[in-house]
Amino acid sequence: THFGFRDVPVAEKQKLVGEVFSSVAGKYDLMNDLMSLGIHRVWKRYFVGTCQVKRGDRVLDLAGGTGDIALLLRDRVGATGSIVLGDINGEMLKVGRDRMTDRGVVAGIEFVECNAEKLPFPDASFDLVTIAFGLRNVTDKDAALREMQRVLKVGGQARVLEFSEVKADWFKPIYDFHSFNILPKLGKLFANDADSYQYLAESIRKHPPQDELKAMMEAAGFARCSYRNLSAGIVAIHTGYKA
Ligand code: SAM
């Protein structure tokens, strides 16, 4: 079966996205390393290393999945800080929690099954809200951005790490070949699931490019919005503040 994501209604899309992540949860970490040749670790490290956050802060990592960002954030907020890892998918959260339990680092991290479009947290309850490789999977991105803004404290920072538009012309054909040929084959070979990885490639193409996402953040109420491209725009980090 091929996911015809372009034309499906909203509720259907949400269900399909759910199936994709339930289906890849167990292989998720391995696949990230294979697909990006390990570079996603560098992006994530840079993303967390440049966040506005200090010891003792309370942080929300949305679409946190198996917890890569939460683990990095943990070093930055220290033992006095707290991290909430929110994700819509129980399977991804379970893989994340098991992995952290194995490493003995579960303390200070709270796992909450929730939809980024409708957060179960009060206004102004976090110093920092992050979402990494998650926003493109959210059906109503504007709603998610508004919710991120709502739960932030005044002066707090929101940060989005996401695939974006490649800016180097020479690289585009290589990138397309990787996305639409290599990636589904890797999916088939290692996760026996070409469809999910085909979906991932399509979702990257449909995600709003740099300036459009920046405008969406402004419309959601964020102040001082900006972005920075990493790896020629394969991914971008968007930043906004609650004024
Ligand atoms: N942030 C992690 C990382 O960088 O490795 C996981 C990213 S993974 C590609 C995307 C995650 O978004 C999945 O775990 C999926 O369950 C979650 N997700 C999709 N739609 C969501 C929504 N509406 N609200 C919250 N999480 C969502």
C-alpha cells in the first residue's frame, strides 16, 4: 500500500502519521543514523547547545519521540531543572523511556502523551519549548505554534529544528536521489517498511521552507523570529520568543 498523503482528510492523516511512527518506533534510532550518516546527532547537539536555557529551567520538548533532545537538554538544565517530553505516540515514548531507564537517566524527565496542537499544560509554564523533526508531522502547524507560544513564560524561547529547503543548487539532485531512492530502500532493507520512509521523504518536501515558517511563527505571536540554516538548508533552526 502506498500512503497517498497529499489528498487525505485531516483525521485520516493523523491516523496515518500515527501508524508510521508506531511502525518505525523500534527501528527509529538506527534508521536516523543510517539515513543521515549520523549527522542528525551533530544537528541535535548544535540545536540544544545554542538554546536559551540555564540550570534549573523547566523545559518542554515536543514530539520528543525517543528522547534524543531531552537527553541533551538534561545536561543543560541540571539536576534542579525539569524536562517534559511530550509526544502523541505511546510507542515512541515507550522506546524513549526504556532507553533512558537502561542508561539510568529517567529522573528529571516526565513523559506525557499529548498532541502538540492542544497541550495539556497551563499558560506560561515553561522557560523553553523545543520541537525537533516533529513540526512537519503535525497536521495543524499553526495551532501547534500558538500552543508553544501559550505555554512559554514571558522572555522564554521557542525553537524548531526541522528539515527545510536546500539552498545549494549542486546538492539538490543528490539530495533528491537520496530521499526518493536510497531512503525508501533503506527503509525496506532495515525496517521492512518502504512506505513509512517514502512518507517521510514526502513530508520533508511539503514542509514550509525557511521564510514561510518564520512568517508562521510571527503569525502565532512570537517576537524576534529568526532562522539559521545548517548543512546548506537540509535542516534549519527557527527561533522565536514570547514577548
Ligand atoms: N524529536 C525526536 C527526534 O528528533 O529524534 C523525534 C522526531 S520523530 C521524526 C517525530 C515525532 O513526532 C514522532 O515521535 C511522532 O509521534 C511525533 N508527532 C507527530 N505528530 C505529533 C503531534 N501532533 N503532537 C505531538 N507529537 C507528534
